[in-house]
Amino acid sequence: MIPKHPSYSNWILWLAFSFICLRHCHGDFSFTIPEEMKRGAVIGNLAKDLGLYAKTLSVRKARIDSEGNRKRLCEINLQTGDLVIAERIDREQLCGSKASCFIKYELVLENPLELHQVTIQVQDINDNSPRFPKDEIHFEIRESADKGARFPLDEAHDSDIGRNAIQGYSLEKNDYFTLSVLSSPDGVKYGELVLDKELDREQQQEVTLLLTAVDGGAPQKSGTATIHVTVLDANDNLPVFSQPLYQVTLPENSPSGAVVVRVTATDADEGANGEVTYDFSRISDEASKLFSIDKLSGEIKVSGSIDFEEESNYELRVQAKDGAGLASNVKVVIDITDVNDNAPVILVKSLNDRIPENTEPGTEVGIINVQDKDTGGKEQVRCAIPGNVPFKLNQSIKNYFSLVTTAALDRETIDNYNITITASDDGSPPLSSSKIIHLSISDVNDNPPIFEEQSYSAYVSENNKPGSSVCSVTARDPDWRQNGTVFYSLLPSEVNGVPLSSYLSINGDTGVIHAVRAFDYEQFRSFKVQVVARDNGSPPLSSNVTVSVFITDENDNSPQILYPTPEGNSFMTEMVPKAALSGSLLSKVIAVDADSGQNAWLSYQIVKSTDPGLFTIGVHSGEIRAQRDISESDSMKQNLVISVRDNGQPSLSTTCAVYLLISDNLAEVPELKDMSYEENNSKLTSYLIIALVSVSTFFLTFIILIIAVRLCHRRKPRLLFDGAVAIPSAYLPPNYADVDGNGTLRSCYNYDAYMTTGSRTSDFKFARSYNDNTLVAGITLKKSPTTAIEENIIAFFDEGESDEVGIYF
Ligand SMILES: *[C@@H]1O[C@H](CO)[C@@H](O)[C@H](O)[C@H]1NC(C)=O
Ligand SMILES: *[C@@H]1O[C@H](CO)[C@@H](O)[C@H](O)[C@H]1NC(C)=O
Ligand SMILES: *[C@@H]1O[C@H](CO)[C@@H](O)[C@H](O)[C@H]1NC(C)=O
Ligand SMILES: *[C@@H]1O[C@H](CO)[C@@H](O)[C@H](O)[C@H]1NC(C)=O
């Protein structure tokens, strides 16, 4: 066991030694000297100690012998007898770390030989400082080293011993380390650096400490060493972004390649641990098409087309990763700002594309929606319909507009509209768009068919072919399809008591009016018919027009002889007074023509006579006059054949025979019997009979009418005869008055007529005075058995106030 206090134990040893020397070393010498005494310094006086004179020593050749070859550190001064230091005495050299250090010499005296032991104890002085093996101690400590980690330090060395040896260590005060001083099993003290606070390379890359070792000498000596602690990097740092959040705005439509933002992250680590690369750590598929990141610089660039309307905000996460794989993330928010890049879009939400023309003004016919994808104030959209159309837009809710009519519509004027709707936003510059919507106006049956003319007149010659067209009417209806399809029809009516349809028919489609039968001018000359044009709408509209049909005359009727009555084989004989003078009216041929105008303009001519030159006939009057005075020599019986011819083209003619009897005496008449046979012209006669029958029939009808009227108006029995107008003059024999004024007989003309038939004589006598207003007619007809004709003769007996009417058959 090494004494704790070597200097103290040495001292004890030294005391003990001294006591021994004092007892038996009056031959031996012992000295104690500190080391490192100067050369020549006296250790002791050997002469004195020996009790000799100093001169004796030299005589006796005193000398110091060292054992072995050891260097003599002491010498004896023979003059003085002093033991002096010859060489530097370094205890540490001599004895190292031995606790006690003795130098032993022998003092040899000759004459007599004497041998004395000289022991010099070398005492340690603190002449050595503690020394570290190296001035600089280098440590490399990872910054990740835990607190409390120990790092043994080189021990310092002090050649001195005992108290002068190393007594302790101290460490310069610092933040990171403390010093723990320990003793090794061999008693050497050493220190350990204890990590007191974790290192941070990024904060301090190197820690320099001064380690001091001290000994226990006085004065105390110390030695130092510098500890260089290099803090080794542990990849303990994440890359750190310069901002916790990157929020940027980016105008839409930014070109590809435009830099959006640059993210930067720094990594405090060094080397590969500090090399940062960037990448997106979380990005939507859409955003990945739009943005790219430069792995090295951290620049985020536009790589697609940015459309605010698609997405107004992108959130990306960018990861910065160092070489060792430590990474951190940061959020990048990219707000896209809107640019007025979208024109308003006009959408037709609903549309009645067929608007009935009777739509009231103000009716909503469609809904228009205008959308502008741009936001902000830009979505305020103005919408209008330029041009002069009867439509306008009425904003209802937000960007919904209703299309309303502003005026009455008329398909017949404009049947479709191309409405241009323009919409413009209020961005700057404003964008606008337009849309054409097509509207058709659908038909309503609002127009009746209109005839092209206000009235129609048709002229048809009589005896037309049935089925021939009479005239054609046209009505127009501007409405559409069936609403404008016109059908024609005749308004049912009667013409002369016969349904119109038996006269005319109309082609419903073409409006061509056809005659159903042949017309007879003599039957009626004109009639009116209403044609209705009706469209096919529902309800239908119609209008009507009057068509006046005028039948034109054709010369289809031969003149008809009324007198003398040309019936059968009966004939009449005219009595001519024997004294008739030249120019006197003897008789008159009365003929009518059912035609009119020229066709009824008759001319008379004597085509054959017993005594030509005796009689003459008025060309137009039919009056037979004596051409010269009748003389006794003239034949009593005169026959005339008279031709009556109308003026038509071609003209028709009829002939009749007139028998004249020049006689004053009726008794001579029977002689005329034969004449009838002579002149019997059966054909002529049958014509006459037919004429007579028809005349009679008419007359009978007429009479019946009169009777009927009279029965109603008994008090005015004569009224019927008051005017010629009441009697169809053409059928009033014999008072025939030509309406055309080229009369062959004046109305006041009075005559007597005698009718003779066959062997019997029939008298047929008409009223004498037509103007008289009194008709006293005695009409008798004696039925002739030989004739096939059944005659009805009616006689009127009007005697003053008597209401008796007699009818005789
Ligand atoms: C326009 O719309 C308003 C309601 O939005 C309505 O009151 C008004 O009558 C409409 N005008 C026309 C002409 O339709
Ligand atoms: C509207 O446009 C259509 C087709 O472009 C055309 O046939 C029609 O005539 C136009 N209508 C008007 C009234 O311009
Ligand atoms: C005819 O007019 C009616 C209304 O009067 C209407 O309902 C119909 O659609 C029209 N017909 C055509 C073919 O336009
Ligand atoms: C014919 O038209 C007129 C007006 O034009 C009308 O008063 C009359 O009632 C119509 N007649 C018929 C039978 O439709």
C-alpha cells in the first residue's frame, strides 16, 4: 500500500535512518540533500565529521568511490574536506518514481585505509510540472452521443513524487462537459470527460477545452492540454422549410413554365445529410398535370393550363428530403385568381319552338339561362335581343331570363324568327357571346277565305252542254295547310222552284262551276247563286260570294204563229169586204218568237198568193193590206202563204196560210169548206195545233191563277186586267204587244177573230175593247169530235157586282 502522503512517510523513514546512523555510523556519513543543487554546493564537511584536519584528507588520498560505473555526482574538496555537488542531481533521473532516493558512496582513506559509507539521500523537489502526453487531445464525438457518456482522458504525468506528483485535474468551465477524476488501480489519477449536455454540431462544431493537471508541490505546478472535441454530425436534422406554409396566388392561364413559387428547405446537417431534394409528397391527379417541381431548386412551375373555372385552389405538399432520407413536408397553397377569360354561355332551358300566332303579347315562350364561369363581379351578365323583333328578355331570377313576346304575332306576315340573343359580362375587357334561336309561329285559323272578286258574273249561252263549265271562283286563305285549304260549295237555294243543284254544281276543290243541265233562256234569263268558300280549320271560317249567271239567248225558237191559228186541218178564214180600198187593213198575222232581241225580231213575207199584187204584208207588222182596191173581178177566195222569219243567225222561219174571203155575206162561207182541204198542210196544221194547245194551256193556267186571285180579292175582280204587266204579253193572244216596241199590234187594237174548224164553225171572239177596263168576253168553243185536241175554253162572266164565276167545259 502506497502511503497516502509520501512526503510524510519519507520523513518518518528519514528519522529512523538518522537514529541508526547516530548509533553506529561514526564511521558512516549520511546526508540529505534536495535534488537539483547547484554544482559546487556543499553537502557537508567530511573532515569535520571524521575529526580530521582537512590537510590530512589529501594526505591520506581521500576519495569518493561509487559503486559500479555510476557517475560521480559528488566530489570531495580535499582542501576543505567538503562534500560538494559535482553533477546535477536529478532525483527523477536517479530514482524515477521511487519513493526514496539514496546515493551511496564510499569514502576511502588511505594510510590507513579507512572505508566510510557516505549515503546521500536525495529529496524530491517539485521541479517537474505535470505533463500530458500530448498537448492536444482530439476527440470526435457524435452529436448524437447521450448525456452522461464518458470519454477517458489521457492521464498527465508528473515525474515528481509524493506531494509533487499529480494531485488532480481541472477542466475549463464549459457548457458540455464535466470532468470526473478517477484513480486507476495503480494509483494513477486520470480524468474522464462526462457529457453533461448533448452536443449539437449545428450549434457548435468543435468544443475546445483546457484540461489542467496540478501537482501538490509548493509552489504548485500544473500542466495543461487542450482538448479538441470535434462534434461529429449525426443526421439529426430534418430539412427545414423557410416558411411553415407557402401560400401563393397564381393568375389563371399562366403560361407553362411560369414559376409559381420556390420552396426552400435547409438542412443543418452537412454533407449528404444536408443535401435537400424536393418533390411533391401529396398532389392530386389534376394538380400533378398542372404543376411540376424542380427537384433541386424547389421551384414549382406551371406545366399545364391553369383554369380557374376548373379549380380555384390547389393544395400540394412538398417534401424536402436530405441525402439520408430524413424528410419534412410543407403545405403549398396555390390560389388561382380569376381572369375574365370566359364569355357568357347562353343556354336555352326551355323553348316553345312553335308559338301559336294568337299568342298574347307578354306571353313567356322560353327560358334562357346565361352562365359565366368567371367569378367576381364578372358574372354580372347583361342580356339583350338586338334588332326589331317582337320579343324581349325579362330577367326573372339571377341569370335566368324569360323570353316574352312584346307584340301580336301573325304567321301570315312572318312565320319564323331568328332571334339573336347577346350576352356580355362586365369584365374588362368584357366578353360577349350570342346565340340564335329559331322560333316558328304556328298557324291558327284566323283568316277566312277571301274571294278574289267581290262578285262574279257568268254568261252562258242557252242550250249549253251539260257539264260545261260556267265560271270559276277563287278564294284565297293565307292560313297554313288545312287552315288555309279552301273548299267551295253552293249555298242551296231554288231557281224557279227547282233546287239549284239541278242547275249548277261546283268543284269543291277548284271552284269551277259547272252547268248540270242545259239552260233555256226562254225559261229564265238569269239567276244568282251564293258560293261559299270554307276552310278546313276547326272551327272552319267561311265567306260567300254571289255569282250572277246570265243566260244568253240563242236563236233556238222558230217564230210561232198565233194568228191565224195554224192548227191541224182546221183553219180560219178572214172576211174581206168587197169594198175594201187600197191600203186598208184586211188582216194581220200575229207571230211570236220565244227568243229575244234579234232572234225575236220577226219579218213577214208573202211567199205565195192566189193573186199576187192584190195583197201586201207589212214586213214587220204582219198587217195584210189591200194593195189596190178590190174589184168584182177578183176571185172570191184568196189564199196567202206567209213566211215569218226571225232575225237570228241562222234565222228560223215559219209559214202560215191565210185564207181571205172577199165577201160581204157570211152565208157564202160554207163554200169555203173545200178550201181547207185544198190548202191542207198537215205539218203546218199540227204546228198550229201544238201552238194552240200550248197557248191554251198557258192561258188555262193563267185563268186558274186569276180565279184563285179573284177568289181572294172578290171586290177587285178587274184588277188583273188593269195593266198589261200582269199578263205575260208574249203569251197573251191575240193582244200581243211586243215589249221591244216594234210592235206589230198596238194594245188598243181591236179585232174580231173567227175560228173555223172542220165542218163545224167555232167562233172565237175576244173582247172588243181592251182599254175599256171591262172585259166582256164571250168565248165559246165547240168541241169538234174530229179533232184530237181537247180544248178547254174558259169564259168569264163578270156582270157588275155579281161574283158568279162560271166555267164551261
Ligand atoms: C318580368 O318579370 C317580372 C318578375 O320577374 C314580372 O313581374 C313581370 O311581369 C315580367 N314582365 C313581363 C313583360 O313579362
Ligand atoms: C332563320 O334562319 C334559317 C336558317 O338559318 C333560315 O332558313 C330562315 O329563313 C331564317 N329566318 C328569318 C326570318 O330570317
Ligand atoms: C289550324 O289552326 C288551329 C287553331 O285554329 C291549330 O290548332 C292548328 O294547329 C292549325 N293547323 C295547322 C296545320 O297549322
Ligand atoms: C254571306 O256573307 C255575308 C257577309 O259577307 C254574311 O252576312 C252572310 O251571313 C253570309 N251568308 C251565308 C249563308 O254565309
